[in-house]
Amino acid sequence: MMIIKRRVTRNFFVGNVAIGGDSPVSIQSMTNTDTKDVKRTLNQIRKLYHVGCEIIRVAVPDEDAAMALKTITKLSPIPVIADIHFDYKLALMAISNGVSCIRINPGNIKNKSKLEEIISAAKDVDCAIRIGVNSGSLDHQLKKKYEKEISKALVESALSYVNFFEGKNFYKLKVSLKSTDVLTTISAYEEFSKLSDIPLHLGITEAGTKLVGTIRSSIGIGHLLLKGIGDTIRVSLTADPADEIIVAKEILKSLGLRELGPVLISCPTCARREIDVIHLAKLVEKELAKMTANIKVAVMGCPVNGPGEAIEADIGVAGAKTGGIIFKKGKVIKKISDFNLLVKTFLTELKKLEKEWRRSKK
Ligand code: SF4
């Protein structure tokens, strides 16, 4: 099996989550509640935590939101990052209200002395800073200089900020270089990773709705991870943030970078299909969402080819005209002549496997 060799980056902690070095690629999302509505924001953070979110970012558009961070950071089960635009005072408030990291685009806070104040406050409480460079807010001169190579402008912009921060002896830095264009984003990250050991936060900005955004993020983030680039990821979707976590987990599982619960494989169906595979796959997927075992599960449309096609699955089900079969590693373990009983038996077998897996981990 191919193993991805990850780029060596400097490492530090954001709250209790290790970033960079050889620590696992972490999963982030962002709340879409009104941050000053502490109850709703915390509810969403907890929900995201339960589906696998490891670090959460919240937007801090005004002082009320910055004040709300005091309670949010205290009660959040995962480290909180404050997303700041333009107003350095909000960054200072967020830092003093307990965030583990702030995300700023220094291009939006032009005054260097204000940036120095942020650096000094972050140093005092060991807060990390993500420098988020974005193609939409690049310096005019840089845009002009690299008219057709925006990726180069992103890299130059990020490096100039990094130099400024490191010049003030601040090293707990992450960088993101985002563009809505997948290829520009890929080039920028590839170029930057050759020039710096700073951990990289990957994402395709404004990727789109659930399906399109998933595809664009999987291509962009997946390509970079495959090359060993990337220390923490956020899949941006115009959808429920919980979907971002599910997609991020599937990207990491697909590349063998994290073991994050079961992997479902299901056949695309063809003329040999003997059952409603879509219905059965959805049913099994729902059940797998509650499980943590790192097992491969197959849902196949016919009993003749199904077990063979899914030979690498730890357990699988293949439907037949009447009932179907259950198999493990390609070998049939049960033949059942009634479909409902087949589903029930398969779900019981799945739960048994989950228990065995848990026992083996003790
Ligand atoms: Fe077709 Fe059967 Fe293969 Fe599914 S498992 S794609 S139904 S041959």
C-alpha cells in the first residue's frame, strides 16, 4: 500500500490539538451561528465535535461577538479560533477572552504597530496565529506584478507577513493561501511549502454547494495531501458545517492519513443488480455513522459478483432477488432468503464486528 510521506513542519499546539510535525492532519470547521448567541454557537460546536470536528473557528465581526468568546472558549469541547477581519481591537479582545488561535489577514490590518500589538498579546498567552492570505484581498501592487500568476502573489504576500511576524520573534504561525481557483490554490501551497516549514492550513475558499464544493475541495485538498502538504484542513461548503466534517474525514480516510471509523464501499449497480442498492447503502451508511471501528464495509447489488468485487471488505452484504448473502473478506458466511431479515442480520453482524474491534483495541 502506498504511504504518503508528509512534509516536515514545525510543530506546536492549538489548545490541546497538535499541529505540524508528525501530528495527524487535523479537521476544522466554522460555525455559522451568530457568535454573540452563545447558546446556539456552543450547541453547534458540540454537534460538530460529536461528528469529528477537532478545532472550531468562529467569526468575530464586532465587540459583542468578541465578548461572547469568553464563555464560548470556556465551555467549548475543542479549541476555538477567532476569525478577525480589519479591526485589530477585536483580535486583542479575542486573545484576552481565551481563544487558542486567531486567524487574520494582515493585509486587512495595514498598520504595523497594530500588528505588533496583536503579536505581543498572542505571545503573552501562547496563542497561535494563522496568517490567511486570500486572492480576493491581495495588495494591488502584488496583483499588478503577478498579473497572470496569482499563486506567486499569494506566496510573496504570505512570506512578507511571515518575515514580519518572525522578525518580532513570533513563530507559532500557520499559513493559508486561498483562492477560489483550485489550480491557483494548489500552485500557491506547493510553492510556499518549498520555502517554509510553517504548518499549512488547507482549504479551497468558497468551494460551493455540497456536491460541487465536495468535488473541488477533494481535488484541491486531496492533491496537496497526497504530496505530503497540509497539516490541518477545512472543507468549505455552502451546507451544514457537519457535512464539512464528514467530507474532511472521508478525504483523510481515502488517503490513509487518518483512521476515523468505518469506510463504506458500495457498487455503482448495473444490469445484474438484484436489489435497490441505493436504499440499502443509505441504510448501512446511517448505521456506520454511529460506529467508530476502522473497518471496511461493502454493499453490493448482486450475489454472484459482489463478494469478489469487494474482496478487501471486512464485511459485506450483497442482495439477491430473494434475500441475499453476507460475506467477510469475500467468503460467504450467511445466505438469507428474506430481504428484511438480511438487513437485520447484517446490522447485527456489523455491531458484532464493532464490538470485536473495540475489544482488540483494549
Ligand atoms: Fe453490477 Fe453486481 Fe458489480 Fe453491483 S456488484 S456493479 S450489480 S455486477
